[in-house]
Amino acid sequence: EDEILPRKDYESLDYDRCINDPYLEVLESVDNKKARRYEAVKWVMVFAIGVCTGLVGLFVDFFVRLFTQLKFRVVQNSVEECTEKGCLALSLLELLGFNLTFVFLASLLVLIQPVAAGSGIPEIKCYLNGVKVPGVVRLRTVVCKAMGVLFSVAGGLFVGKEGPMIHSGAVVGAGLPQFQSISLRKIQFNFPYFRSDRDKRDFVSAGAAAGVAAAFGAPIGGTLFSLEEGSSFWNQGLTWKVCSFLSTSLFPQLFCSMAATFTLNFFRSGIQFGSWGSFQLPGLLNFGEFKCSESDKKCHLWTAVDLGIFILMGIVGGLLGATFNCLNKRLAKYRMRNVHPKPKLVRVLESLLVSLTTTVVVFVASMVLGECRQMSSTSHSGNGTLSLQVRDVNSSIKTFFCPNETYNDMATLFFNPQESAILQLFHQDGTFSPVTLSLFFLLYFLLSCWTYGISVPSGLFVPSLLCGAAFGRLVANLLKSYIGLDHIYSGTFALIGAAAFLGGVVRMTISLTVILIESTNEITYGLPIMITLMVAKWTGDFFNKGIYDIHVNLRGVPLLEWETEVEMDKLRASDIMEPNLTYVYPHTRIQSLVSILRTTVHHAFPVVTENRGNEREFMKGNQLISNNIKFKKSSILTRAGEQRKRSQSMKSYPSSELRNMCDEHITTEEPPEKEDLLQQMLERRYTPYPNLYPDQSPSEEWTMEERFRPLTFHGLILRSQLVTLLVRGVCYSESQSSASQPRLSHAEMLEDYPRYPDIHDLDLTLLNPRMIVDVTPYMNPSPFAVSPNTHVSQVFNLFRTMGLRHLPVVNAVGEIVGIITRHNLTHEFLQARLRQHYQTI
């Protein structure tokens, strides 16, 4: 099987804070009043994100319900009429007309914004992991995603709208605090807050949590989902905010989830029942109340004996999930080789083919394979004490081709929205034939596996829950019919089956447990659900990864796992770093910077000076070199110099011995060089500063020592920062002092965020290429760094937990010897380095 390696064209996000001079100026101006204002604005934005996410869910749910009711009403009336007239083919054509039209519209929206296809959870997971996926959080994406998923669900495809809600919430979280959009360029607001990837990451995480809360009515589960499945870079502050429902501190993620749930519940309850403020519908998917019938005294929701059966169901669910993931992975690879390279119309045709097949299978199975089952007594009793839940379940029963007091069990599952079918399996007192459940599970399993991955917005939660609920209900029927366990509650087994299959597919445990508990509103299900999900995950992990991780790997995204394998500690930072560096100097000519930026694709550059024993000779007659060497000397901290600074600040001096030592340190001069090393280096083509002029690039005739000369590390500067300096003409001439260079504020440095100009698109003809740029005020002088001897596990944990983009490797004397990026920490790269390590032993 061909292995797909991580691609190097994916960019990383700048989650680390750049503490340069402009940032320090802002920090110095911050007082308690400004800090409280910033915090208040942040809470307002979090609440707004939750409300907007709830409104997106309301929009999707309203039109899905409208289109679905219209379609099923027309087709059901046609089926009832054509049953007597013998024109069922006309009913099938009507159903095909609805479904193909809706799916065609959904495919067209994906053509407009390709990243809107699928559930969006893998893309958001990559974003929160620190990978920049193009277009994943754009306004156009959320519009195409929301409109596309309502057409996909209304078109009868075996997809859910809950998964795309997570993506939609994340996009809302990313865009709303920015108050600008590339799709709406004319609408601009001067909003100075949250202008960094670090801030956007927190809002995206909150939006994803709000999406889960709106989908399932599970705010706590949504918060945990954002932690477990999304945010690999989860700092301590966010951890406390997630867990703060156990304490008295505040919690933005949970607050955002609550706002989304409240908004959706308020409007759905008012629109559907006309009782505004009653809050009867907490999420798009609600499992209802699990309760035994009062007439059945032997019934229990679950007992300790049932836990053994639940464990077995978890094992089977893990096996089924692994099979589902394996088949879907093969389909995805086939699409990558044979569908995606072809014209985009082929993707639309594939979606229409899936819709055509699904519609025909659903119609034929409902008409031919269904059995007429007797309705339960509570289903048709005339008393007025039936709960709203029972009435909803009974209203979705289909009686196609069946006499009075009976219903068609296959049509009841297929000819209903997926949420109604799940409620049927959870709460229908009537029985479903084991043959019907087996056929339904098999057909739904295969069709949903084929559907996930086509070019339409599609979620996987609801199809997995429905498929697993059929499996659980089948187990309950077999236990009742053939083993005689009359005490079991079929709804519990349907819920456990749904959890087992969904856990086997997505491999989530903690967050999924809480989501299911909140959806059922039954805390006693906590233990069996958790055990089932853990067993399903362990079983599935024995064969392959979860479905989202599989699709991340198929895209070649350099995703970082939670931790490295134990054997990776045989490697050190020096084994995985990149020693071939592209660097800049504290003072560099414009032509050199432009050459570096246009000939490389790196997004950060070490700021270095060279270590020379004859630096005084280099300083003679060259202002540029002199400025670089002076900066190097001024930036080196000595113990004596630091003690002198502290002593002067205290208006006292240390002992005479220390004072004499400090004086000697200052007055000591280096002995003159005995020979002209500069001339010797020029004769050997050994240029002291190769990046100062374009014609002094490294030569093929250089020795290894000449190519990898010692470099004192002073900091990191980003590509975006260099481009901003060039665009704004921040430079000085060689005849001037560097103090004459214009200074940019922190707001000016971030004005073009998040889309900085491309160096290839800039017209720099007005700039004098001989001018010099002093990058020291704008570089990060104190980035995270590691020693060459640091173990890989320490490097990995530092890089992942701190959300780094670049990690310099600095030796004991302050010289940079290499740099580590995300691509040096991927599992595939570490495996290759480990194999090389074994070969050298």
C-alpha cells in the first residue's frame, strides 16, 4: 500500500507571541483599565460567536425541515395514490427529481469553495494543530458549507448536518472578531483587537465548541470536543477555562457553547411550538427521554449483567468502525487517483450517481423488503396523556402497503429524516424485524461509507449513530427472542450500539461520552457509554486510525500527534534539525533582503552575526559591517556588565575587587593581528558576510567550514515582518545612523493581518537597493530554543504545547547550529531519522 508522506507546502500558523520592541511599547502602555476593557471585549465576542453559531444552526435546520417535509409529503401522497393505480414508477421519479436537484445544488456550492466539502472536522483539527489550510475559515466557506449541507441532507444522502456545524462555528469564531473579510473588501472596521493567530486560535476553538453544542444541545460536550479532537495546542489558561464548570472561574469556551445552545433552543422552540421562551429543543439532534413503560415492571434501563454485553458490543463496534474506515480510505484513494485529477464536472456527476443509487435503494427497499409489524398498544391509544416524544415517534410511522393497525418497518426507517429514524430505534415500542434491521444496517453501512468523501458538505455523526442504533436494536431483538432476556430495554441497547459504532469510526471517548449523556439527559448511562467507547476505540486502534485522522493523512498534512513514541528518545535535536540555514543580519541591505525573500519559501529567518577573531579589521571602512558587529557586542550579556548595571541603579558599587574586574573587562583590548586575514579570506573566496550582496552568494568551491561558519544567534524575524518593513520603506542610508530609520508601531506591523503582501507582487523600484534595514527592533529576541543534545520527546513537547512554528537549536556558546520546524517532527520524518540512527550504530 502506497504511503502518503506529509507535504511540505503546508504552512504553519504563528501561535507563539513575538515579543519585539513594538509589542513591548504596547505592553508598557497597558494599564488595568485597558486590560479590563480588552477582557470585556473578548467576552462580548465569545457571546456573539455563540449566538451567531446558533443562528447558523437555526438557518440550516429550518430549511432542511422545510425541504424534507415538502419532499416526503409529495412522495408519500404519490405512493398512496399509485399503490392502487399501479404507477409507483412515477413516485420514484418524483423522489429522484427532488433528491437529484438538491444534491446538484450542493455540488455546485462545493465547486465554488472546494474546502466546504465533507464535514470540515479534519480541516479544523489541522488548523487548531497549527497548520494553515487555505480557505478553511473564510466567509465564503461558511456560506457554501451551511447552504450546501442543507441541500445534501434534504437530498436524501446519508449525511448529517451536525458535523458541518462544527466547521461553521469555527469559521464564525475566526471571522467575527476580525470585522473584515476578503469576500467583503468594501466593508472595513477599525477594530484593533485580536490581530494575531494566537487570538484567532482561541476563538476558533470556542466556535468549534459552540458548533457541537448547537448540534447536540451539549455545551459541556462541545467544550471537551474542542479539547480532545481539536486543540493540540491547549495552554493552561484554556484548560482552566474548559474545566471551570467545576470551579468559580470564568470559562469562554463553555460560555460560548451555552450561548449557542440557548440561541438555537430559544428560536426552535418558538418557531415549532409557538411557545417562545419554553426551551424544549436544546439541539439539532435530541435523543429524547429514556424511560421504561409503567406497565412493564420487569424493565430496567440497564443492569450490571448488561455491562458484559455492552463490552462485546463495543468490540463489535470497533471492528465495524475499523472496517468502515478501511473501506472509506480505499474509496478516498481511488477518488484521488481517478476523480480529482479530472474536470470538476466529474465530481458533480459522482455526487449525482451516489444520489441516484441511494434514492433507488431507499425506494425499492421500503417497498419490497419491509415487513408489516403490529403497532404497540400505546402507539394508538386514545388517551391524552401521551408525551410529546411519543407523539413525535408515532407521527413518523409509515404504513406503506400494510393494512390498518400495522406499519412498514423498513419504510419507517428509510422514509423519514435520519433524526426521526434514530428516535424510532430508541423509543418505538413496536418491534422491528431482525431481517429488516440486518438489511437496513448493511445497506446504510455501505451507502454512508460510499457517500462520505464525495464533493458535497456532509457530516458523519448522524449516519454513524443511525447505523449503530440499528445494530444495537438488532442485538436487543435477538436477546429477547432467542435468549429470553425480557427485562432488557431495547432503547438502551440501541443507544449503546450507536455509541459503539460511532466510537469505532471517530475514536473519541471523553467528549463523546459527555455529548451522548447530555443528549439523552440520563446520567446513569455514563458508565456503560464510557466503557463501550473505550473498548470500541481500543479495538479499532488495533487495525487503523480514526476516520478524521485518516483523511488528514490522505491530504498529506503534517499533523503533530499528542506525543512521540518511546523509542524516539534515541534521537537528539541535532539528529532532526535542519543545519542548512538561510539567515539575515541585524543590519542588511534591501537588495539582500529582497533576494532572500524571492529565492526562498521560508517563513522565518534567524538574525545572526558571525564570530570572528579579527572583527576590528572588518569594521574599518565599512559602516554596514561595523553596525552589525557593534550590535553583536551590545547584545552580549556578561555577568560583570549586569552587575555594574544593577550597582549603578542602586547608587552603590560592589567591592573594589569586583570594580577592578569590571574596569579590566572594559579596558582590555585585543592584541593586533599579525597578518591580514581579510585579504587571505578574499583570496580563498571566503566572504565574511555572504548575504550582504547578491553577487556574493555561497560558492560551490567553499569548504564545509566556510559554508557552515559559526553564527551567533540573536533572534528570529518572520517573512511577514520583513515584507512589511520593505513595503513601508523602513530603512536608512549608509551615511546615516540606524537611529534615523523610521519606527513602526505594533498596530502598523499588524495592519495587513492575516493576508500580508507577497514579495513577488510588490513594486520595490522606488527603494534604493543600497539602503540598509535595521531588523533588530522588530525581531523576536527571545524565542524558544533548545540545545543540540535535547531529547526528541522534550523537543516535541515544547514545540507542540507552546504552539511553535520554528525552534532554533543553539549550542553552549550561543551559536545557532540548526532549526526545527513542524516537518522535522512528523511521525514519518522521525521514523526515517530513527532508521538512519540504527544504520550508523
